[in-house]
Amino acid sequence: MKSATTARQDNQRTEVEPTPTQKQILQYLANGCKQEQVAVVLGIGYETVRTQLRLLRARLNVNTLEQTIALAAKRGWVNVDDYPRLRN
């Protein structure tokens, strides 16, 4: 049986992986879409977009959307220009 310290260390080494919906949200935002646009395109509520981002920021231990997108790009979860930009 693992000690509590060893279990915590194993959890810290495990990379937090966003859900498929969170990845889609991040991808659109990384390409310049607004949260409101993302909600419409994905067919989900604006508050759902905000909640998913808040949950992901907490899991990644970052404070801003910019930090979240930068970390997502660094980890290869999003790629700028993968999706076409939405027209206004």
C-alpha cells in the first residue's frame, strides 16, 4: 500500500488532461473566438463555457484565460489556426 506522500507525488506527476469539450472550447478561444461565439458554435450555454474554463483553470492551477491557453498550447492540446476563425 502506498503512503499518503507517495500517492500525492504520483498525482502531481500525472498531467491534467482537459475533457473533449474543454479542448474544443480552448481551441476556439486560442484562435480568437469570443466565449459567446464558442457557446453558439458548440450548442452549449455561455455559462457552461465559463464553468468549464473555471474548472480547468482550477485543475491547472492558473489564474487567467491567457495562462490557460498558453499552457494548453505548450502541452499540445490546442494548435493555433487548426480551426477556421469565425466571422463576425
